[in-house]
Amino acid sequence: MSAYNRVWLLIIGLLLTLGCQESTTKRKYVVAFSQCVGNDAWRQTMLEEMKRELSFYPDVQFIYRDANGSNERQVAQISDLMRRHVDLLIVSPNETQPLTPIVDSVFREKIPVIVTDRKTGSGLYHAYVGADNVAIGRLAGQYIHQLSSKRLNIGMISGLGGSSASIERQRGLRKVVDSLPSMRIGIALEGDWTKETAYRLAKANLSELLKQDVVLAFNDQMAKGVQQAYTEAGHTDRKILGIDALPGEGNGLEAVNKGVLYASLLYPTGGAEAIRTAIAILEKKPFIRDNILGTVVIDHTNAALMALQSQKIKDQQEDIDKRQQLIATQQEVYKNQRTTLNTLAVSLALAVAFGALSLIVIRSNRKKNRNLEQQNIEIKQQQQQIISMSKQVQEAADAKNRFFAQVSHEFKTPLTLILAPLNILQTERQLSAEGREQLHRIERNANTLLQLLQSLVDIHRSDNTKLQLKATCTALPAFIRQVLANFKPFAQHQHISLSFSNQSTVTEIWIDPYLMEQALSNLLANAIQFTKERGKIAILLEDNSFGDFIYIRVQDDGTGIAPSDIDHVFEPFYQSQPNHQGSGIGLAHVKQIVELHHGQITVSSKINVGSSFTLRLPVGNAHLSQEEIYRLPANAPPEQHGIAFATDQHDLSSFYSHKAATIFIIDDHAEIRQLLRSIMNKQYNLVFAKNIGEAEEKLRDQLPDLIISDIMLPDGSGLEFLKTMKGSTGLSHIPVLLLSAVDSEESKLDGIRLRADAYINKPFKVPHLLAMVENLLETRKQLKAHFSSIPQGVHNSMQDHSSMSDQDKRFLQHVELLVEERLSDQKLTTEELAKALQISRVQLYRKAKSLLNCSMNEYILQRRLTKAKHLIREGFHINEVANEVGFSSANYFAVAFKKHFGQSPSAFRKELFKR
């Protein structure tokens, strides 16, 4: 082939290549969206969500049509879209019936149809995306019911009568109202979803609306119309609820956050879900036909957080849009450079045909190609950055979900006080079936609280507007010791030392005990979490040089905080360690509480050395306003406010019967003691103590049949008390049942190793507790009946039990158990028993003579002979029996046996075998 032909072939090839490269890339899919429902803000929000999701699918062409509330216009628009042969149609109808025929015709044309927000009447569509309007109406009714325990009148402003959303929301609301006699719908007005119409209706029916306790409008715009009518009439404190809770200026979320509306129910638009479902249908992937979106009530407790998250998502989306614009610009530059390059290549190829410059042109062409490859790499890197940013957006959403899923607070004591009385009420025979069902419902929901949301609590705390200082004069050292006592089991489990050093002359300080407990608990929880095993944690109490401030220092020798993180630890949601499981709100909440007390908090830390958090609090109450000082009523109990670090002044001990068992209850929580008294005082004699010191003092005078003890006590651990008691000769026989809010295998094993007879976790069920108590008492009774055999002569010589005091009966029980435990000991004497009973030999002799009408030596001998008789019946040999009951020789045993029973042991044994 000649050079001329090669040149022309090169030119033709380049022209063909240029034509192929210049051809525009066709769209992969065409998705149309016809919208008619909702107000402008709602429609705009839904459209923005769709566009945000479509940004991840650049090969999808999106066609948008807005019917602006006109059913006729929407029908015409859908007909036009059918003629354009779209690949998929998304329809958001305003009313159900007018749109059903046209949507059915689209479905029959084999065009996939997704219906959002409102369903059509026939159900001929591929998928539905929208909220459950019945559930929204029901949730609104339940929320209104919680606003007051009194009878509530509800004013209802519904939407268009033919709208499925309006119909279903009414249905859900009325179900709740019909099921609760304390609620009724006083007035029901029909709007058309607009603020202006709702305003006119409210003005026309103002006198009737003012009679209602709560007004529920079926969207936020109508709610704002009612609020405008109220404001003009001078009524600004009425409770008005809306539905939608859209973000952005002038919408429901802002109205709730500013207090214009009392609350709003989130009505998700479902734009992103509709696009994801559409892509799944077009790509032949599995999809969900009915996508029911969740909802939540937004009021003053969470409106600020929702607004913050909405703004953050909006900012991130704007950043993504900017990135996409940059990519589009780069692609346009790339396209222009490619066109220029191709044109140059053709020109150079033509020049090759007329000159010798072809090699230079080829070399230049290769260089340009390398530049283009480099630009392609840069563009791909930018695309990866956009993907990374989208992942960050998803991670932010995941973090929000984690906030609503984590639980860390200990609710077991208050839940015990809920569930235990419920157990009692459920045993009442007079309860109706409906009442019993309501109690079951309460019980189920109380149990659910055991697994609920630490992050919800934290987020609630993070809002300054929700915290109100209620300062009282508090004994600070006792307060700190009580907080430390709550953490001792957790510290002991990690083998961490907890200590408190008081170097201050200040004994009382004005604080809110409830809030300050949260602050110190957060600091201690963090210290325990970041302190290794065998570490140390200390709380120091110090004065400043002028005496007008006091310092509370929480120090640990844990892992420490990096210098780069030290300035950010008090910022909300900041986490210095990525793998740390928490909400990142704890230290921010601590700072908020301290500043609420007009104080400051600082931190110093070194890596692998430890951290020190210092609270600087003012002394006295001159810095507090009248609203910040909480004054208890004269007859209020010490536990009414804050944590119960004071002791109650009432002894709950009660006497039921001389024949009833005596139970000793040790628990520092006054309400728990009152609860146990209410469920047990009709069956047992009860003695109460609030701490170990009081328990030890009362046990000197009273020997109970059973001890019920909490593990966490103000002046020590219940396990240490158990160890001391089981090591005492005079107390070791008493069964012990442990109660604890610490549900861990280690704690249970510690109790078992220390010979605890039973272990029950808080919250406990009353029948379970009572059954456990009855079993322990019955088991102890059976053991005594099996191993204790008081001689007949002793029975006859005893005084009438009814004339004995409780102390005398307990003394005899103690003597009986001590003798039974050492019956085989040949060295058992009256002196040994007196020593074990911690009384003198003379006192023991007089006590025995008074109660048993015999000496203690005679009592021991009779017990030995009576047990010997039982052992012979069970088949033991004479020598074994003599040794088992403490006789030094078989001959001495035979003489004593014959003297007491009138026949020798051998004769008694032969007589048994003859029978």
C-alpha cells in the first residue's frame, strides 16, 4: 500500500474516532415525577430529597411536573409523560379517586409506577412509599393523652375530605379517642391543607376552639393558621399540634423550636426512598412493595437536635453539590481538551500527507494523551472524595441512630418500685379483664425501659433550655461518699481502688443533688472505663485560699488524654477514641451542669499517667437566684430531691406474731424498705436497717430467721458483711438472701463463695421473692427437724413457748444449733458453749436452768443419747454411734444409754431387727 493511501486511511480513522468520541452519552433511564400533594414547602422538601438521592445516579434523566394541587392538571401531565415513553413514573396524588384511572392506565402500559404519600383506589402500582397515616393519627392521640391526666377536649382541623391521608389520620386519632374515656373530639373542621383556609376557619369558630384543651391540625401550615388566629385574639399559650415537622425557614420544625407550635409529628416525604425503589425496579433488583416510613413526635425536648441534624445534612448536601459542579467543570474541560486534541490530530495527519512533520505530530499526540490520563486520574480521585463524603453523610445518619439505641443509665431501683407493686396488683382477684390487660401493658413497657436509650437521655441533657437548677443545702462529704458507694461494685469487679480524701473545712454546699450526681457519676464512669486493672481513682475535696470556692478533683492513673484532644473533650459529640462506644455527650453534659452551678471545670492529663478533672464550685448561696434555690416542704422526706444520702427518721420494723418467722432487711433505699414492709408485714416479723453499722448493732439483740441484704450499702459492701456474718459462730446458721442491681456472674459467684443462700436481681418480681423467702425458711425448718432432736424430757421441762420472750426463743435456737454442730466433739463442754455464746459460764448455767429446767451438761447428754437412738435406727454400728455422738468409749456410751432408755444399745438394736 502506498504512503498516500496510508495517510488517507489514517485521516479516515481519525475522523471516525473523533465522531465516536464527540457523540454524547445517552441517558440510561428516564424517570418522571408528577407531584400534586402538599403545600409548597412539603413539595419542595420532597423534590430536594429526590435530587439529593439522584446525585448518586448521574445516568438517570429526571423529569419533574408540578400540578400545584390541581387533579385535572396532574391527569393531563401524566398523559403527556406517557407519550414521552418514560421508563418509570412516580406519582404523588392529592386525592385518591381522581387519579386512580390514569395511574391504572400507566400500569397497564407496562410502565412501572411508584405511588408516594397517598395510595390510589385500585392498588394497581408496583410500589408505595409513604408514612402510615393511621399510625400518625394514633401516635398523635397517644401523645395528647400524655399531656394531662384530666379530661381532654380535642379540636381537629383535617385536610381535604377525599384525601386518603386525611381519612386515615382521622381513623387513627378516633381509635385512640374512642378507647380512652378521658378524651373526646370537641370540634372537627375540614381544611384544604393551606394556612389561609385554616386561619379563616379558626377565626369563624374561635369561641368553640377556645373551649378545646388541644388543637390538632393535619399539617403544620394549618396549625400555624390556627396559631395566627389565636395570637390575634390574645391567646398565645394554647397547645397546638401539627403534622409534617419539615425543616427550613417558616416550616414546622422551626415553629416547634421557637415555641410557635407545641409539637409536630414528623411526616417523612419519602423522596429518597422513592428514588431508591425506582432504581431497584429499573435494575431488576429486589424491592419492597409497601415502604411504610416511620414517624416520631417532635416537641421542645428534641426539636433543637432535629434542626441541628437537618442543617448539617443540608450543609453536607451543598458541599456535595459543589463537588459535583467541580466534576462537571472538569469534565467539560476534559471534553474541550479532547476535542482540541482530536482536531489537532486530524490536522497533523493531514500535514503528514503533505510534509515530513508526521513524526513530530505523533510525538506531540502521545504527550497529550499522557496529560489526559493524568487528568483522568485526578478526576477519579475527586470522585473518590465525593464517595467518601457520601459515606460521611451515611455515618452521620448511623450516629444519629446509635444515639437512639444505646443504653447506659441504671434504672433498676425505680423500675423495682414500678414492677413490684404491679406484681401485687396482678394477684388481685377483683381486677377486671381490661384492668389486668392494662397492668400487663404497664409491665411490658416497664421491662422495655431496661433496654432503652442512654443517648436519648444524653441528648435531652445536652439542651441548656431543659436543665433547671434546684439547689439545696447539701452535706457534701456524705453526698460524695454516697456517689462513690454506687460505683464500688463496678470498681471491685475491675480491681480498681476508690478513695475519698476530705481536706476541706466546708461541710455544706448549695448544689442540685440530682444534677451533681450525674456530673460526678459521668466523671467516675469515665475514670473506671479508662483505668486499667489494679488502678486507682480518688476524689479530693479542697478549699481555695480565700474560702469562697471549693474544689472537687476526680483523679485517676488511667490511659490519659492526648494533647490534641484536651481542648475538645468538653465539646458535644466529640470522641477522642474512634472505637469508644458512647454518645460523646457525657463530658459536655458535666460542663453544662457545673456552669449551671456558676462554677468551672478544668482538666489536666498525661498519656499513660492519668487524668484529673477539677470542679470549682462557689460556697454559700449568694450567687444563686431565687428561681435556682429549691426549698423543701417542712414535711418532705430526705429522699424527695436528688439522691438519698440522708437517712430517714422512721423505723419500719413491725411485729406480726410470736409464732411467725423474723426477717432482718438491710437496704439503704427508703422506698425499697417501705415496699418490702408492705408485702411481707402480714406474714412475718420484720426488722430493718439502713446500713451495716446499724445492722451489726441490732443483731447483738435480735437473731432473725432470715436476712435479706442489698449488696451496695453506704458504709460498705453487703458481701463483706456476709463474709463477717458467716464467719461468726453465733450468726453463721442464719440464711442470707442477697438483693442487687448488679447483674453480673462475678457478683453472683462472689455471693455463692461467701455462702449466700440465695441471690435475686433488681428489679425483682414479688411472687419470686416471696417464694424464695418461704423456701429458705422451710428448708431451714426441715434441716432443724432432721438434725435436731430435742429430748422428750427437755420438751417437758421447757416453759410454755407462748410465755417466752423473742430473745429467749432465739437464745434456745442458737444453743440448739451450736450443740448440734459440735455433737460429735468429745471436748464439748459448758465452758466451750459459753465462750461461743459470748456469755459467762454462770450466766449460761442460770439461763439453761431457767428455760430448760436442767443443767447444760444434762442437756448435751440428752441430745447425744437421742441422736444415738436415731443413728441406731438408721443401721449404724454401736461403736460408730458412740464416736458420732461424742462418747469417749463404747462402754461409757452403753452405760449412759441404758440408764436413760432402760435398755442397752445392743438390746435396742436387736429389738429393732425383730420388728
